[in-house]
Amino acid sequence: MAVTDRRPATVALLWMLLLMATGAHGATLPEDKVDAFYHRYEGGGMTIDGPSVLVRKGAGNQVSFSGQYYVDSVSAASVDVLATASPYTEERTEYTLGADYLEGNSILSLSYTNSSENDYEANTLYLGISQEFFGNMTTLTIGYARGWDTVMEVGNDSFEEEADRQNYQLGISQVLTPNSVMGLDFEVVTDEGFLENPYRVNRYVDPSDPTNYLYQPERYPDTRTSVSAAVNGRYYLPWRASVKGSYRYFTDDWGIDAHTVELGYVHGLGPNWTLEGGIRYYSQDQADFYSDLYDYANSQTHLARDKEMSTFSGITFSAGVQYQWEQISVPGVDRLQLGLLVDYLDFDYDNFRDVTASGDYLPGQEPLYGFDAWVTRASVLFEY
Amino acid sequence: MRAASMRRFLPCVLPVLLLAGCSAPEPWVKPYQRANLADPVMLDSRRGEAGNYIQHVYGARESARGAEGSSGGGCGCN
């Protein structure tokens, strides 16, 4: 029995020896840089914008430190908010501190993130190791993240709940030919604790009310486990351009299955310009316990009417441009790059109805909801 | 019985044989052949942190999560 228990570890050790023996020294730390951008999301009654600044600085040849400051300023009047509450504004601030350590052809990464809102606090610790081997044609990345969230509610000081999250990540990047590379990603995420939103509600039929329905608080399961697997490929085209494609499958124990397909094209224009365009399609099935309208109050153990739990699909069209100076005459700056990325998102829901639609509708007969949004990012990046 | 023993034994022996150089495949794309792969048009990292931001947008609006190579906490959703 004891021999059987040791066997997987022995096999893993032998394979690791093989990988290290066939590897070569080639991993490199990221460049020292300042990477800042302004982001803006506008659509579906929501406006979210703010800055992000990341500074990365090496210490010697083996260590690189990074720090990031990020803000979401939220102005919310989405369909969920308008149905039962008043528009509001809030701000989320996020700080990340990270360190990368290079040893041979391995990079060990550690980071800590704190995200803070007036009603939500999230702390995340990430540990990852990336190893190149097989003549640097293969890169294996293993990651683990642990998150501790505290959920609060504005106007209810006695309310405070916890949620713990764990992510297990495995990624393999493989050079196939001098012009093509492919990747495989696999991730398991587990959540435990208070996973619903304390402000959100769901509705049920009640003929005694003039609207024929009433609202009740949502009630999610207190655990969730999801698995996602993705494959992607990229090919270099002879006129200094590239095409890429990816597919991701997602499933979880709430009954949600999702598919994501993405295609992209990048075009180099002279030594300075890079243009890009892409399209992404996403679709998902509803959670087992989701309903737009329950038959009566507390009709089942778990209740959710979040549109994110419904059956829906979304399409994104994206475009971007970058301009870079490699030999810039600013002292201490090796490279300067300006960038603009614009995405147009369009979501259509199959079983989430718009209760804010004007008109006289019976419950469950309202038009289906849909919205579109623009996402814009303007960036400045310089390496030093 | 013998086949079962071989199945248990093989994963241990195979790496040793490969280490001994019996049949290990050689890397077929040499470092000097990777100029195209290192071109910014082949790398998502050319966009910097602004490129990763879109995953945050999707994470707040879709149930699917993971396998996109990023991590973090909290959300600016609702």
C-alpha cells in the first residue's frame, strides 16, 4: 500500500528530471516598464471608467518587482438596478504587488491583490511557476490563486458574509513550426461561502399584487466548482501579420455550460504601426435553478434571476492600433508605445425579460432583454 | 497479470530510457528560427495591461471563467 502511494510522486520526479535534462536556458524576465491606460465601459445603463498604472522594475538579473494601481468608477443604472432600486455610483480600487524570480529556465511568480469597494473587499494571493523545456519549444505554467472575499451591504451595518475562492491553473504553450505556436489552458475554480449578491432579487407570480408579481431575495448554493479548458493557435503570415483562433469550453456544477470562440488578425505596418481586429462569440446555458419568473414564493431551495445565470449569447467586434518608437531620444527610455483598443459588445438574452419595458405586459410576457456596450482603452507604455 | 505489471512499470521506465537518449525527439525549431514567433504581431503582450482588461469586462457579465491566463479579485459589476 505504501509503495502504491509513493508511485505517482516517483513517476512525476522522473518526468521532471527528463524535462529539465532536455531544457535550455532561455526564460527571461519581463522588461522594466511603466504601463498606464485609461479604460471606459459604457452600455446597458452602466458607465465604468478609471485609470490603471503598472510599474515594473528589475533588481539584479533574477528578480523583477511590479506594482499596479487600478480604479473602476461605477455609475450604475442597469436593468437590474432600475427594476427594484435607484441608480447609484461607487468606486472600486485595486492594488497588486508582485515579484518574479528567474532561476535557469523557470520563473516563479508571486502576487498579492487587494480590491476594495464600500460594500466588497477581496484579497487574492497568486503563486505560479513557469518552466521552459524541450529546447525552449514548450512552456509549462502551473498557477494557484486563493481569494478571501468579504461581502457587505450598504445601509445594513450588521450584514457581513465571507466567500473563499481557489483557482488551479495549468497551461502549456508549444512552438510547432518557425511560424506557428499553440496553447492549451485548463483551470478549475472552487468558491465557497456567500456567493449571491445581497442587493439582487428574483420575482414570483402573485396575483394579489397589481403587477401580478413580487420580488424576493436571491439564494445561491454556497459552493460552486467550475472547469474550463481552452485551446488556441497562432500563425505568422509572410507579410508580417498573424492570425489567431481560440476555443474555450466551460462547465460548472450549477448546470452552466458555455462556449467561447475567438478569431483575430494582427497586421504590422512598417516598423512603427500595428493594426488589429477580431471577433468573439460567447454562449451559455442557464443555471439549473435560474428562472425569470417563479410560480410562487420560495418555490425551490435556490433562487436566481441574475441575467448572468440565464441562457444568452454575446458577440464582440474589436479593433486596435499601436504606435511605437524603438529609438527614442528621451534619456532613459528604450521604447515608447501608444495604443488604442475599442470593443463593441452585443448581448442577447433568451430567457431574461425586461421588466422596465414600457407597455402593458403580463408577467412573463415582457420583451426579452438585450444590450450593447462600448469598451475603450487608451494606453501609454514605456520601457526603461 | 503480466500485462498489468507492465502497465504499472512502463511510466517509471520510459523517462529513464528517454534520459538515456534511446528515442528522445530533438527540438525541431531552433532558437535562430524563432524571429517570427518573437515579432509583436504574434504576441498578445504587445498591448500591455490594457489587453488583459477585457477579461475583467467579460468576467462581470458572463458566467464562464478561467483558462484565460489571468487572476484577480472583486468586480465592478451590478
